[in-house]
Amino acid sequence: MSKDVLKHARAKIDAEIQVLQDRIRSLRSSRNTLAPIHRLPPEVMTQIFMWVQLLYRGTLERNAIDAAFLPKWIRATHVCQHWRGVALSSKALYTTILSQNLKYSQAVLDLSGSASLSLI
């Protein structure tokens, strides 16, 4: 077989692998939505996030992507899309502005709505 034929065959297989990986990811996500944690009302989950926030109050960690400082409690919002959605919809979680990370502070301002703010 020529190099072009092999390259084309490899690209076709890679594309099929990607389709299957996307399908598996979608199935896993669907399965995760059946977990008991997804049946908690958003208000209860928000309260849990607020407790985690209180537990880690003032604790920062470097974000692996851009090395910016973020509150450590934010890690809990990365568990799944559902948790992230609940956290992002709760204005009460975004009332503290960090002077160490202006990008995060801008996001807090956007997410906090009309909630009272604190500056750290």
C-alpha cells in the first residue's frame, strides 16, 4: 500500500474512534444523571457548596490552565456539568472578590447579580 492510502486509512480509523469516544462520553454522562446526587434540589446543593466554600474560606490554589489563583472551593464545581450548572446559577456563592485574580473577580461580579460583595 502507498503512503497516501495508509494515511487515508489511518485518518478514517481515527475519525471512527473519535465518534465512538464521543458516544461513550455521552453515554457516561447520561448514566451519571441517574445518580442520587442529581435528584437533590438545587437549593440543597447550593447549601452544600456554601459549606464547602466556608470550609475552604481564604484558601487559594493555582489553576492548572493559566496558573491564576482561584478559591479552592471552586474545585467542587468541576465534578460534573450538573454541579457546575447549579453552582453557576447560585448568586450567593459569588460574593467574594479576590484581589489576586482580576479575571475571576470579573466573573464574580457578573455572577453575583445584586448580592452584597466582599473584597479579599
